[in-house]
Amino acid sequence: MAKKVCVLVAGSWGTALAMVLADNGHDVRLWARSEEHVQEINETRENSRFLPGVKLPDGLRATSDMQDALSEAEAVIIASPSKAMREVARALKPFWNEDMLCVHATKGMETGTLKRMSTIIAEELGCEESKIGVICGPSHAEEVARRRPTTIVVASANEGEAQRAQNLLMNAYFRVYTNRDVLGAELAGAFKNIIALGAGMSDGLEYGDNAKAALLTRGLAEITRIGTEMGANPLTFSGLAGVGDLVVTATSKHSRNWRAGYMIGQGKPLQEVLDSMGMVVEGIRTTEAAHFISQKYKVQMPIAEQLYRVLFEDLDPKTAVEALMGRGPKTEMEMISQETWEQWHT
């Protein structure tokens, strides 16, 4: 049954999700800040800045009017950059009600507060955090928009809400699983961007496949270790939100985080890299957040820590790699504590 669904905002991922919804027969409103951007989408049927060359389906209409976007909508999907999430959620509040399904698709954290996106949205809407779900998993917008086979997960503390989102989104090229571990899904989606930066940096330094494979493997261990210490289910990190998203983000030409890391590995200054990207690189902000989170929880994140030093303390990337390779002997099985493993398997 067709429903009215609102997608905030009209970046690459928001537009791709709006296309999935429109392909499923829903009446879709894609909100953009700029009236010029709205006009281009509605008149040319293209979002040339974020998804050039992709024809948008007829069931999708853009608007810069938040009330128009949300009036009579049964669901809202928020796909804004993390730094804009609080502002967007605040603008949503006057038009949101508790019967409206609300999920976000943003893979990042708020730097100053170290809060997850679902926490920020719940604070701004004045609702319980359990009302907010998250879309995550290996899903480059460029491929979703071209209807390439993609599989994601919707995480929600409320299984019924997760199934509502699943029913809205799932189709022949877009497969959707559900998960109850919102914390793990959000942490996996945010922290994997750090490892993707490192993978790009490794490629920029021409260190080869052995180095990158080790980086991804140890990076996953690092993500799992901090995630479970924060209360997430360790199994989430071996699923679509974890290893699935990590692999696609750390190995693909579509990944902004990989591209940014690659340029840094080639010796380009951070600001020059950011200026050339033209879009948000979430891994930069998340690396900063992870630096403070690891201190707060007293959990070692050696890859994230060396990347933090490269990004914010001007450490030479080669020196950072030498520091990682020169660490003392370890056992590989230090991914999570035995106590945590038993907690999640009883």
C-alpha cells in the first residue's frame, strides 16, 4: 500500500533512498535547503551535484518547505551529515508525531558531545530514543541509485518499527534485514569510517594488499572491542552493519573516506583534501570522537589513535604506520573480554 514518506536531506544517500521508496510506489518528498536545488530536481529529474547522470523516478518530488514535506507523512528518513543532524531534527520537530516512523541513515557522531545520531534526534524531538531507528550496512548511494543489488539492515529497539521500515524499503534490488541492536549498528557505521580512512592512506602510501587486509582485520577487532565495551552486541560487528559496511567503505572508489585517506597518504594536507572533496567526509569527525571515546572507556584503539595524530597533530603517515608495526607482541584473540563474550552468549 502506497504511503507518503519524507526524506531529509537531498544529498547522495538521501536521494538514493528516496529513489528506492519511489520505485516501491510511495509518494516521496525529498527535502532540500535550497530552492535552486529543488527546482533542478523537479524540472530536470536529476540531482547533478550528488548523483550526476541518474534519472530520478516520477514518484519523487523535491521541496524546500518542511511542512509540505511532512504533512500527512507516515514516515521520515533522515540522511543529513552528522554535523547538521541536530539542526535538521530541530526543524523536523514541529511537524513530527509519535505515530510517524522515524529512522536515520547517517554514519557519524557528534564531535563535541560524543553522542550518537539516534540520541540527538530523540533529544530534539523530545521522545524516547527507542522511537528512532537506523539504516546501515554496505550501501554506496551511487550503486543504489543505479539499482545495483544491495543489502542493508534496519536496527530498532522496537521490532515492529524495524519491520515497518523494512516493508517500506525492501524490493527486488534492495534487500532489508532487521536488527534490535541500535547501539551496535550506529557504532559500527560510524567507526568503520576511521578504518576506511586508514585503508585509503595505506593505498596512497602504496603499501599493498597485505597491509590493507591486516588493517581491515585489526580495525574490525578495534571497533568490536570499543563497541562491546560501550554495551553493543559483538555479533552486530560481524554482520552487515559491521564487516559488510567496513569492506565496502574501505575498498571502493565510491568511498569518500577512502578517497580522503588516499590523498592524505599521497602527502596532501588535510584542508586541501577536504576542499577538493566537495562533500562531507564523516571519518574525519569520527576519528576525533573516537580519540576521546577510547580515553573515556579506557579501551585501546591504536589505529584510530594514530589516524588522530595524522589528522590533528600533523604526524607523518609513514611514522604512524611504523608506530603501529612497532607495538609490543599481542595475542590475536584480544578482540573482546571473556566476560563480555559470556554476557552476550548466556
